Amino acid sequence: MSTANSATKSPSQTGTQLLSGADILVQSLVRHGVDTIFAYPGGCSMPLHQALTRVKDQLRTILPRHEQGGAFAAQGLARSTGKVGVAMATSGPGATNLVTAIADAKLDSIPLVCITGQVPTSVIGSDAFQETPMVEVCRGITKHHYLITDVNDVARIVKEAFLIASTGRPGPVLIDVPKDIQLASCVPDWDCALNLPGYNPAKPMAKPEALRQAVAAIKRAKKPVIYAGGGVILSEASEELRAFVKKTGIPITTTVMGLGAYPGTDELSLDMLGMHGSVYANYAVDQADLLIGLGVRFDDRVTGKLEEFCKHGKIIHVDIDAAEINKNKAAHIPIQSDVKYALAELNKIVEAPEDISDWVAQCKKWKKEYPFSYDKSYPGITQQSAIEKLWQMTAERDPIITVGVGQHQMWAAQFYKFQKPRTWLSSSGLGTMGFGLPAAMGAQAAFPGRLVIDIDGDGSFQMNIQELSTLVCEKLPVKVLLLNNQHLGMVVQWEDRFMKGNRAHTYLGPIDKPEWHGEGDGIGDMDQANRYANFVMIAKGYGCGGAYVERTEDLEGAINEMLDYDGPFILDVAVPYQEHVLPMIPGGMTVKDIILK
């Protein structure tokens, strides 16, 4: 029977049917519950795309305008839902365009399956047209990777890929599929046995003795702090975390990845810690006698100088990945476990510390004395005021917020108070500019009726600006709050702080403007006609709505216009480029070196 006729059959009816490798792979996706794939076609993936058309009623194929945009959109779907995101590209340049997003998913532990077309097996290694050795390219940035050389392996490999991507510590898996394997046929064995020697998908469970040690340490602590990270969100442990805080009364700080795991408006929340974290979180961790690390990896942007981080405190470290425990910072009570399980078990037996009222009062005093703040005398719109206003206007609408990378990312983390997990999507470990817009696209595809907002900077935004076309064509009404300072703001900040203000290619406008040399009035030209690029014109060229705002009194009305628009919308907000993200602990330094102004 031809593969064309198989289109009339559901996957459950194909048990004895001869299918092409492409059809087997695509029907495997359907069987794994995939309802959306982001895929860009090319010569070596055309059979796969043909197969996708045969399941269009079950699996939506979204055509990104760049493969990187497609993989980041798959991440947006994965981060906002907890499901495995799926992206696909052709061989050669199509495949290599996925690499940055794959590395990004690896560092942030995002479940992702990336499928790449490959040249036929007979010419692999011959430098054939559009050939790249993707397994070798991605070896260090995937959780696992496959080059399929036998059509009979397709169903098994897809099954394994989804299991590996979604179990244990999640991560990206690559499946490289030569074109001749896509065209070859076999009768698929949907119930095939897996071939994963050494891989244990079962969640590690905390040992009772380790939990009892943790409970005893918590009971004795005088200055405890909870340090929660992305692992809490990945393990769906937010409710258990909240119950743990309620039961113990211990102040809590989160990493950038952990934002939303605990309500940002709660009185025990110390917001985020680290390089651009709150003064009060960094002070609390510095003086803590017990640090309870939950799903964290003691990243350098959190710890600064490692030997000085939480120097006087005991450390409890709970993590699903044994490789993370004692990797950067020695744990006095190491607990390899799924965080959700560990917290659920702790909540059964933990007791509040004997008396930490003075400590809690001290943390609240620091919080009152050193709030996140900004210059409210500035006559125009600052980045912080725009984000704060957006938060005030949208908090009750339960939006999903994505960000690019740079100053705007840190200000969004500081001034948008997240209440729920999976509402904050940020490229945190790799710090990839261009993440925000396509990630929002993926989240919007997963939640078509929900408000999705990309808070972006003009530098980051332009790295995947072509996805505006996808938003319009696929009817994905993402809103973009574009904080436009005409510069690569975070690099400018380092130039100002540590390089005497010498501008080294951080101005994004024409080179004959004084700002190219770090001159000008310190603000930048706010007249839209003199700013580059004209993002409203670009937005409208793609078919999006767009508006420009520069005056504080017009900001609320402009945000309302953006929120009310029926479709994707870019609000271009003119902001100053001399604004710095504070507080700031310079790289490799300690809390004692914190810069406050």
C-alpha cells in the first residue's frame, strides 16, 4: 500500500502497514501527544514536510521565518507548558541554525526534540551539498543525539528521544534523519523495546536519612534562607515550595530561572539574588547560617566569588542531577532527588526553626531600606517605569512574559512581580539575544487565548525580528513592549563602569551620529524621525499594529492601545541609554563590592 493512501488511516490503524520513514517519524510525534511543530523545509527534509501534510488535522505545523526562531518558539511552548517542544530543519545551514537554541535549552534544562534532515547515507562524509555532521556539532550541547541509519529504528528512536528529553533533568535531544531513511519503508513496531543501556528515567527519591538531617538543620537554624531555582518549576514543585515556606516561615530568594515559583509580592519573598539581584537577598544569603538550595546549580552570576558565597552558612542542596551537587559549592547535606518529591516529604516532617523572628525582621528591614528603585525625576520614560506600569496594568490578566537578553531582561526580573510558575520565559544560562520574540510566539501558539507579552530591547529584538511575519501569518497576537535605547545597553553599562565610557561598537544607529563615539546629550534623540530604525514602520510593513511613545503621560494610553489591539503589536518606547541596572555585583566579586548607584 502506498504512503499516500496511508493518509486516510489513523496511527492506530497502521500496525501492519508499510510506511515511509518520514511517515513513521511524523506519526510517532502524534503518538507522543505533539500538537504543534515549528518546522522550516529544505531539500533534505521535504519528505518529512510531505508527511506533516498528511496529519495536518492532528498536528499543526508552524512555519517560522528562521530556523533559530522555530527552535526558540519550541522552547517557548516547552517552558510555558512543561511539554516537550519540537522543532525541525533541513540539513546543512538549516540544521546549524538550530544550534544556538539547542545550546540554550541544554543550559536551562528545557525538554526539546530537534529533528534535522541529513544528506543520504551513501554520501555522508563526502562534503555533499548542504551536509554538516550534526551529531558531532551538537555532541556537547545535547542531552543525547541520534543519526538514524536504518528505517526500522525510527519509531524506537523517537520514543527514546521523548523519554530522554522529558525525564530526569530535562534537556534537548537531536534526531538527524538522512533523506534516504525518510524515503525508505518498513512496517513500524510502535511497541518496540527501548535500547537505553545505563539510562534510568525514574526520578531519584531523597533518602529518608538525608531528609531527617535537613529537618534537624532547619530546626536549629537561626538565620536560614531558601534559595530556589528553575528546578522547582521544571519539577512542578511550586505548590510544595509555597507550603514549605508557610510551614517554616523562612525567607526565600530565587534565581532568574526560579522567578514565579514563589509569589513575588509575598512578604517573605526576597526577590532574586545574584549579580543584579536585590540588596536584601544578597545580604541575607551572605549572613545566613543555613542555605536551602532547591533545584539550583550555584551559577557564577548568583555566587560571584565562590569561596565567599554564603561563607558562614551550612548548605542543603537538593537537585535531581547528581553532577550538580558539590560541582561548584560543597554541600553539607547533599540530597539527590526530584525537588517535588523532596519537598513533599519534607513538608510531612519539617518543623519551623525555634526562633527566627529577629532574622525575619532583619530581612524585612533590609527589604524596606534597599528596594529596587530608579530615578523618578527623569522627565521622559525610563525602562523601569515602563515595566512597572506594564505590571500594574496586566498583573490581573495572568500574562506570559518573555524577554530578550540584556538590561531590559534584568529590569523585567526586578520590576515585574511574578506570581505563578511558567509565566516568565527567559534565556538565563546561555543569555541568547533574540530569544524573546520567538519564545513568545511559541507560548502564544500553546495558549491562543492568553495574553503573551515580549519585553524586549532594540538590540535583542532585531536578532529575530523576521518572526513578526510568522505572528501575522499564523494569527498569533503577541504584544511587544520594545524598550528602545538605540544601544546594546548592558555592554554600554560595562563600558561606563569599567572602561571609562569608551564606546566600542555598542551604538545601533548610523556611524555619523555623535552617540557612535559616546558623545551627544547623554539621552539620545527622542524625535522618532531621527531614531533608527523606525520600528513602527517595520511593524506595519509586516502587518502588525505599532505605536511610538516618548512622554510619560502618554505611556498608559499607549499600553492600553497595545493590549486592546486584535493581533500582534509593537509598542516602541523611547528610553535613555545612560540608565544602568542596579544593584550590581561585578563579575567574580562579592556582596561587599555591590554597586548601589
